[in-house]
Amino acid sequence: MVYKNIKKRTFEIIQASTEHDLASKIFDICLIVLVLANVCLVITDTFNLPDKVRTVSYYIEVVSVIIFTIEYFLRIWTADLLYPNNNWFIAKIKYVFSFLAIIDLLAILPFYLPFLI
């Protein structure tokens, strides 16, 4: 019962926020800020920056990728709540091959490729 409640609440938070769900709104805002910060970092990385700035930029990227990876796996974990008419495995497959999941995977995969190769 506790597991299902945690999963349901996680699903509610990571989905598009509703008017009265403060945690979901905070989650959405944090992700938007993180995306915008990373866009700014990509732009600033095209300039010749001091090593300290590059180091800070790298650590921000690492933290961002970890957060986006956790979000990606939370969405896979809660996919059966997104697709309640499918069994849990089909729901997960359906989510993994959805347009937004593929975009998310393409966003985080380049960070992990050097570790895999």
C-alpha cells in the first residue's frame, strides 16, 4: 500500500502540474530552470572561458544529467499509471518509445556514451 501511494504521488509530481499541486509546480519550475541553465552553459562554453568557469560548468552539467536521468527513470517507473489500460511491461515499453521519452534519452545519452565506449 505504501509503495503504491509513493508511486502514485511520484507520478502526480512528475506529470504536468495541476493548479493546486505545489510540489508538481515546484518540480516543473526546477526542470525549466535547469534546462535554461544548461542552454546558457552550452552557449557560454563556445567562448574561451577561464578554467574555473569551465570546471563549474562541468559540475553543473553532471548534476543536471543526474537529475534528468532520475526523472527519466521515474517516468519509466510510473508509466503504468500513465497508461493504465496496459499491463506494466507494455506501459513501460510504450513510454520508452514515446516521442518525449526518446527526446529525453537523446538529451542524456551523450553524457553516458564515453563511459559505455
